[in-house]
Amino acid sequence: MRKVDYLIVGAGIAGLSAAARLARHGSVVVCEGEDAPGVHASGRSAAFAHFDMDAALVRALTAASLPFLEQPAAKVHPALFIALEGQEAALERVLAGYREWSPSVEHISAGDARALVPVLRTGDSGVVAALLDRNGRRLDAHALLELSRRELVGAGGEIAVKAPVTAVRHDAGRWIVDTPGESFSARTIVNAAGAWVDAVARMAGVAPIGIRPLRRTVITFDVPGGMDVSRWPFTKTVGPGFYIEPEGRGRLLACPMDEGPSPPCDAQPEDEDVALAAWRVEQATTLAIPRLASKWAGLRSFTPDRLPVAGYDRNAPGFFWLAGQGGFGLQTSPAMARAAESAAAGTPWPDALRAVGVTADDLSPARLA
Ligand SMILES: Cc1cc2nc3c(=O)[nH]c(=O)nc-3n(C[C@H](O)[C@H](O)[C@H](O)COP(=O)(O)OP(=O)(O)OC[C@H]3O[C@@H](n4cnc5c(N)ncnc54)[C@H](O)[C@@H]3O)c2cc1C
């Protein structure tokens, strides 16, 4: 049985980025059930950072993270928020939430939005108003994962792949964690298992937090007529609708912003969500999507109040929750990793979080009890 200070369950962006920070304070092993990091939510995301997030806490975590989201893992790219007919009030709500962190965001007319994305319909069935943020970030999920992996390994930490955690028990003040190949005795177990965090908790005899995995679907397709879409902004409706994002010169990614409840699993796209993605894009644009280049689905996992958690369980000493990153886990990962470092290792609360007004209590799982 190998002794470690921190045993992290899950090599998604949450587990890996926290592991890289915790390796400064003790020995770290990350156990990942799949054969590589990032196979689930972290490798299936649309990978864009913006402030159109309902929760003030998530916007603050995003603001704290932006300075750390730089090349090669992030690139400045504009974001366009469009109101379809009836969504004008939602556009004002987005603007109010945005202004605090990105004051340069501006109203633009439907015509100006169409100048940026020439396929947008305007008027009755299309765009009636828009907001432009020139300071959005395109993220590269694999570069983010790789940066954390390198930092972790450089500090002496390890990732064990094909190492699903199959049993967890508490014994003499330590957590005994079994995988098919090896067992560990850990001072702290960090539960960063994404959609599976409640399954890991149950294994350990710890009360679940009520995580809800919700399936989200993505399609990609080639744009007809050789149009170069690479400079088009990330374009998102402010209410129900869709978002589109360039994938290179002639390809777009589209998502219908679906939220199908799902058990934790290797999520697959459902036919009706794929059709919905294409239909919503076709309704609001002049695009026809006769054929897809690819499609996939991933699980965005939410706590009951849709806010993330990073903190020790009140009733299980040494059991640390790092969960509920929903649809913002990449763009908040630098801040969440620093919060996890401080809360797990007992180091001073990070300046980056203090500066945006986020406290340890805001992220504590105690609020879910
Ligand atoms: C379609 C889609 C679009 C998205 N778009 C964005 C976006 O634009 N911007 C953004 O910031 N976020 C976005 N997200 C959200 C983001 O991807 C997630 O919030 C983030 O990836 C969650 O990371 P995680 O590490 O918690 O989970 P995961 O990446 O799922 O990692 C959890 C890991 O735990 C492992 N695991 C589970 N159980 C065990 C076990 N028993 N033993 C060992 N390992 C185990 C799993 O194999 C998995 O690798 C999107 C998500 C989806 C699905």
C-alpha cells in the first residue's frame, strides 16, 4: 500500500489543475479510470470563456481565472450575444452581469451583428439586438490539461491511468483507496470525479451532494460556398436557442444548449438533440446543414444550486469535494484550482480570489447539507 498526501480521483480539468497546485504541498497521485486524462466532460467542451453566466459567483471565478488563461491554452476572440425576438430583456440582464468584469462590452445593432456573421437573419425570425465583447477567450482544452499535467509531473506528482477507484474506506485517520492495480493510503482524498462524484462519495460512505449530470450536444458541419468563418465571433443566443463557434476556416461547431438529465456515463448524442441543433441554427441563419462533419455529447454536472464546490466534507475528515463545474469548468479552472489548493492544504486564501470577492464559504459544500 502506497502512502500519499493527496489522492485525487479524476483526471479531468478539475482534478488535474488542482493536483498541479497541491503538488507544491505534498505527494500527489491522480487516479483516472480511463486510459488518458480529459476523456469525459473536459475533452468534449466547446471551450470558450465569457461572462454570459447566470451566477455572480461563476462570473467572479471567471474574472479571477482570465489572467491565467493565456497562450497556448487561450486566445482572445470576440463573443457576440444575440437576442432573437422576445429575448431583449435577457440581453439587458447579460449586459448587467457582464459590465462588472468586461466594461468594454457594447450594444451593437442587428445589422452590425450581421456584418460580423453574414449568415444571421435579422428582423422577425432572427436577430433583433446584440452585444459584442471583443475580449472573449477561445480555450484549448487539451493545452489546458497538458499544462496542468506538466506542472504536476514537474513537481513530482503522478497520474495513474486505467486506474478506476473501486473502493474507498476510512481507517485510522487515513483514506484507503483501491484501484485494480494498486492501493493507496491517503491523508486527503480529493473527489474530482465529475459526473461520478456522488458515486465516489457513496463508495466512501460519505453522503452525496446531489450532483446532476446534464447531457449537452455538439455538432460540426462545413459551411457551403468556401466561406472563411475563422474570424466570426463565438455567437450565442441570450435565451433558448443555440451557439455557434468557428472550427478553422470552413467549419462551424453548433450547440442547441440542451440539458438532458443523464446518469453518469460515456454520453452519446441523441438523434433529436442533433436535429434540434441543426434546426435552431437553420431558423436563425441562412445556413442549410445537409450533412454533419461530426457530433458528440458530454455531461455538464451541476450541484443543486448550480454553483461549484471546493472544500472538505463537514462529516468526513480528509474527504475533499471538487465538483459541480457545470458549463464553466474550463474557464474557471485556474481560480478553482487555487481555491482547492488553499482549502485542502490550509494555505492563505489566494489573492486572485480575494480580489474578486470570492470566499472559501462561497465554495464550501456545507451550504448543500
Ligand atoms: C458540450 C459541452 C460544452 C462545454 N462548453 C464549455 C465551455 O465553453 N467553457 C467551459 O468553461 N466549460 C464548458 N463545458 C464544461 C466543462 O467541460 C466541464 O465543466 C469540465 O470539463 C468539468 O471537468 P471535471 O474535471 O469536473 O470533469 P471530467 O472532465 O468529466 O473529469 C472527471 C474524470 O473523473 C474520472 N472518474 C470518474 N469516476 C472515477 C473513478 N471511480 N476512478 C477514477 N476516475 C474516475 C472520469 O473518467 C473523468 O475523466 C462544456 C461541457 C460540455 C459537455
